[in-house]
Amino acid sequence: MDAMAYLTLPLLGNLSFAPLINSSLLPDRPPLPPDRVMKAANSSLKPKARLLMLQAWRRDHPPLPYYPFHLSLAPHPFIGLGKFIAGRIHQKMAQKSCLATHPSWASPDASRLCPLCGEEQETFSHAVLHCLAKAAARTRHLQGLLSLGPDAPLWSSVSFLSCLTAYIKATATNYPPDMFPSLPPSPASMVFPSPPVSPLPGASSPLPRLTPFRFSIAVDLRLLPFIGELVV
């Protein structure tokens, strides 16, 4: 079916139908090739069909100059890290993230400098490999990771991707700015001590004095044996 979908079916444009029915119901003219021949043809056509698709992709919809990663018909290995973490990585690769060097249309004039260290522009490489404010987390999680380029071992290594996941979680790299909003300040009445309460007119103290009271219960002595059984 893949072979017919990608290569064979376009060749049937001048025919009125494609004989996609049980071969045993077809007449003997013309005879169909054996199944093993069809399977072998399908296996050999798959790589060619995928190559033609990639070539058409590069020709008709080429990636933008800032996207250096290789085009592939297979999903990236980091997709298996989970929807949220995979989204953080994919956004940074596509330069459509929350990093300062990837501003949105809402803030085109925002500063490109890293908001944590202020030393360099907050690019993908800076946020992961060079930011001084994240040096401790980088030492803890990213030992041996030296490059984020398209040919770096990171993109094919499960262990490196797991380390990158731990680093992103520890540093909240490329987390949405409103994911951890700052809480409003507490009202002054909750921070500073309350002023003393002025005494009421004619009262000697701010609060009325409570008068202790006693209460008693009259119990018929004849009921004591029954009360004792209930308590026990």
C-alpha cells in the first residue's frame, strides 16, 4: 500500500480504476506478480519514497536559515520525554520560546540579554551551556554535554536527554513567565501590629472582664447504677 500511495498510484492517472481487490477474484489476464515479489517491491520502494518526500519538503517548504537541524520523517527522540519537556526543547530549537532572544510580537523591543546573568544574549546555547547563574545546576546535571548543534550526541542519547530534562526542571529554563506568578504583597494590617484598642467610654479596660460561672446538674440517686453501666 505504501508503494502504491507514493509511487505506483500516480502512474494510474490514465486508468479508470485501480484494481485494489482480492487477487483470486481477478481474471487471469494480466496475472499479478506473486506475493513475495510484491513485498520485495514494497520494501525497496519505501526508502525511495521517503527520499522523494524529503526532497520535496526541502524544495517546497525549506526550513528558515536559523533552523540548522536535520529534517526527518521520524519523530525526534526527545518527544518521548513528555509533552511539557518536549515542548520546552522544541520551542528552543525552533527559536519560538520564552528565552529573551526569541521575543514575541507583543514585545519586539524587549532586551535580548539573559535576565539571570546579564552577560550575553539568552540564546538556546547560553541558557543551557553558558549562563553563570545556572552553573551549579549545569555541573550537577550536564556533565559531558558540550554542544547543542544538530550533530551533537545529545539528540541521539537517552542519557543526555534525561540529564537535559533534569536541568530544565531544576532551572525552569524556558518556562512560561506566568507559570510562577509573583504573589501580591500582604496588606499592611497583616504585616504591622494592630494598634491598641481604645477603651470604651466608662470602661476601665479595653476588653470586658469575663465573670466565671458554675453550673450543676441534679441527678436522681436512684439512677446512678444505670448511669454507671452506660459509662462502662
